[in-house]
Amino acid sequence: MDQLKCMRIFFEVARRGSFYAAAQHFSISPASVTKHVAALEKSMNVRLLNRTTKKVSLTAVGRQLLDGGVPLIDRFDELRSSMSETSKELAGTIRVGVPPTFGSRRFLPVITEFHRQYPDIHISMSFSTSRYASQPGTDALDVNIVIVPYMKDSSQLAIPLGRATQALVASVDYLRRCPPLRTLEDLAHCNCLINTLKSPTNSWRFNHDNAEVAIKVHGSLSSDMGDVLKEAAIMGQGISMHPYYMIIEEIERGLLRVVLPDYIPIPLQVYAVYPARDHIPLRVRKFLEFLSQWGKEPKRWSQDYFLS
């Protein structure tokens, strides 16, 4: 069996944490994915994955193969491309991780523009709620878009793409029913919809009068998906906090209204993160250069657009 193909399939299983998801990626059956991974394990006489009915995880040897194998495959792909008749054309796949809403609303147009310049490069987008590049499964990505208050120290390199200003919002219907909102303390009497990734301790942080302030909030709904909380806010369930890239259109259409505008939620930063490797494929370098240039352009969701 083609060992390179077996390795590519193994990398996808490791990255996605699922035989089924890897099968969908390659348009083959889950049984075929299992067969290729088993063949790779047999050829190396090792166990690469721990399998249970609920999840798939890497063994220590599997982690070693993932860390060392991905750059080797990238080098092979670039060498093969350079030796082909179309060596002057950039081709191949770039694996990109991106948060769901940012990916579909703000990042997809960037990919579209990149394809106009490099039509032979394939972008494989993976959506994740993970906020940090160091989470399991991100190792096999070429580029990971993360949206965080600040970058943690890591072995990753990062390109800043913009500042994601945030706001508290609620529907007009909910604001009619809730007590008047004048200060942060008034939130104690409101139903607050909490993002468990951004606010794991139920604390919302703000800039106010050149100082940082925080308040504990509570409510009837929490989720690790911002879209769920946004839709709940539109339905009149309570007050939620979102970056403007997620809510600009809803504010303009009158579905949501900014509340407590004098209290500015701590902004998030958008980064393109990539592994610190000695060898980065040319197609990935071109993509990073493209993102770096895009990051310098003004963006409506990256400014205090609605706060002026």
C-alpha cells in the first residue's frame, strides 16, 4: 500500500480527531481510512492512535510522527512540484483553521481574493471553536486564525490581522422588558448570555474612563458558540457580548442595539498563527504574505466604528 497516502490519511485523522471526518475530506469510506491507518501502523510496527467509541487521540509515537511527518510531506510535495513541467506555477493544499463565524463572514472573501491571484492553490478550511493555536489537532494546520485578547507565549509565529472591537447588545424587545441600564451594576438585574470560551469565569471586562473594570454576570443560557448567543439575543432572551465582525449587519438592520456604550468590552486581537519551522512551503509563504498585507488594510469590524 502507498505509504505516503497512508501518512496523509493518518495526518487528517489526527488533525480532525475523527476517521469519519478524514473519510469525508478524501471522499473515501471510513473503512478505507481505517485500512490505511492500520497498514501504516503495521508497516512501522507501532500503535499511532488510541481509539474509543467516543474519540480518537494520538499515542506518543503518533504525536512524534505527526510533528516530524507533516514538514517531510510538505518538502516532498514542493520537490515534486518543482520537478514538474508546471514548476513555475504554485499549487498544492494549504490547511487553514478558522473560527466559524469569522471564517464564513469575514475570512471567506479573503480566500476568494487569494484564489484570484493563485488559482491553483487549494485551501482546506477547518472550523473550530478553539481560541488558541496550542490546542490538540491544530498541529497539522499550516495556518491557524485565532481571535484572542493576547497571544500566549508558544513556539508559534503570529501575524496580526486586526483588532476585533466588541460590544454589549440586546434586542429592542428585551430592552423594553429589562430594568434601565445606566451602569455595569445594572447588569446584575439582567439576563446575560455568556460565552464559556471568552468568559469561563462569568466575568465581563471593560475599559471605562481609562481604567479596566470587571463584573460577574449570570443568565439562563451559556454556550461556546457565539452564533447561538447572538441568535438568542435577537430572540429577546437577554444581553450578549460579541465582536463587531459578528453583529455589524444585525445592528444596522435594527435586530440588535448596543447597550452601555460608555463601557467598552476589552477588544480581541486577530492573528494568523503558523508553526516555527525551518522549512515553510512556498504556497504557505505566499499565503502568509497575502494575509500580512490584508492585515494592514482598514476594516470596519476592526475599528471603533459604532462608538464614535
